[in-house]
Amino acid sequence: MADRFSHLADSTSSPSRSMFSVTPHDGNPLPTLPKALYVGQGGDIVLRCIDDGADVTFRNVPTGSIIRARASHVRATGTTAAYILAHC
């Protein structure tokens, strides 16, 4: 398959080149740093961004939202949203 965009640099604002399902965990980091997180079922999301030393809570995130954050962790404790996809 030809990729007509292969000559362009990838950036955080570029379309995702891969995705994976996120299983929130209180200790384990995400296997790959994403560009953003897609929320399939709304709720709260507790995460830590790559350059932060503390977690933050996104409250009442609506279903279908995209959180444009380079999260290193998505915590199980406090996260009530579900069907989260990481965009890489």
C-alpha cells in the first residue's frame, strides 16, 4: 500500500499512525506515549503527563471526547471512564 504522506514529519497534531486500548493501572506506565486519549464511555480519568510529577483528574469527560495529553500513566484508582484508546 502506498503512503502518500510518508515524506511528512509525524507530530502531535498529525493523524494517529497506531492505537491501542488502555487498561488503567495504578503502577504500570502506558507501553507507548500517546498523542491523545479517546474516551469511549464518559467519566473521570486520572492520568499523569510525561513531564509532570503528579497526577491530574479530568472530571466528567463526555463520551467521545479526545484528551490531547501525552500521558505516561492512566490510573485505575479514580478513573471511571471506559473504553479508552491511546492515539500514537
